[in-house]
Amino acid sequence: MRTHPPGQKTLPPGQRRVDGFPRFGTHLHQPAPPVPDDPVITISGAVLAPSEVRLADLSALPRSEIVADFHCVAGWTATGLRWEGVRFADFYRRFVEPALEPGITVTHLVFEGLDGAASVVELRDALADDVLLAQRLNGHPLDSDHGAPIRLVSPAQYGHVSTKHLCMIEVCSALPTHRLGTRVLDRLLEGHPRARVEHEERHGRIAGRLVRPFYRALIRPIRYLSAKGAQSR
């Protein structure tokens, strides 16, 4: 088991500790998507042919566990979460690398969830030793509020990178600009290409410390709407 100093006295710049682990995300008041009877992760993009990996197939990979804090880009931190699953690096080498187009240089991966939310992650960040495809949280199977049946977990990056309800991985040989938002809100909340908590990479164009007040002001309304979505199940 690997541990990121959970519950450390000094949180990263701009973060505040919260009790528990609130439901939070772009889904807002929408309920979580239903879990398919036979969940799969589709691998697409720069591969010889799209393929599907069933969750049962993950049993062939070593199990892994980490304890880490979860840092939301809006400014709150849930501490000491225990995630269990398989290392994404093991998944990548077992299921993605053999399917790649010959001679391709992979630079980015797109992780998409059943709710339509997606994150664009540089390959070097996705292959970090502590990045998991998590199926359990604090000793229990993931619930719908936190990404059932499987979720990407990248502790060194802000929480929006850790895509819930993972159902598809798109392999890219360049920055997938078609995956970047074009709405006004997308531009206002433009994500940093790497979103590393240590460097406070909250926004793609504005220094993290400058956007703290704006992001922090969004916490209460987003948390309220997200809680309504949980209650609507």
C-alpha cells in the first residue's frame, strides 16, 4: 500500500479541509448514470481497432491500494481516502500497448465517463505509479456518487482529472483539441494541461492564486446542486 501524507497539517496552496467526501462535479443536480449489467472500458483512438475490456478482466492484474487526499480544483480537500483497484500503468501495458498502431507516439489520453464528463491527461501523468483504476473506496465498492463502477484516481492532480464512471479511454498522438470545450463556461474554467496540485495548476491561462476566490465562490452552489442530484436517485 502506498500513502500520500493524508490529512497533513499543511494542505497545498489554496486548499481547505472538509469533513467527509462530498458529491461534486459537472453533473450538478443530475443523478448518477445507471451502471450497466456488464460494464466495459472501451479503448479507441490511435489503436488498430477499438476494443473492450470488461471489469472482470482486471482480475488478471495485481491489486493495489493507496491512501491519499483528494483535492478539488475549487479549493476543498477530502483527506485520508483509501482507494483500491489496479494501477493504470499495469492496465495500459496489458490492454492498451498491444493495441496501438505501429510506430505511434502516444502523448495524451482522454478518459470519459458514463455521464459524458471527460478529462484529457498527458501520458506521463497517467502512468505515474499512484494512478489507479479504482473500484473500492474506504473498504467498500464505489457508490454512484463517487464513480461506480470504476473511476480513474490521480492523487497528484486536481479532482476533475479523476473521471468518474469510467467507460472509455481514447488514445491520442497529439493534444485532442476536439475534446476541449468551446462554451463560454468552458473558457472561463479552462483547465490546466497538467492540473498538478503541487504547482497549483488550476487554470490554463491564469495563475492559480488569482482564480482561488472565483473558484471558491462556486463551492457552495455546486455542492448544493450536486447533493440534490444524489437525493434524486
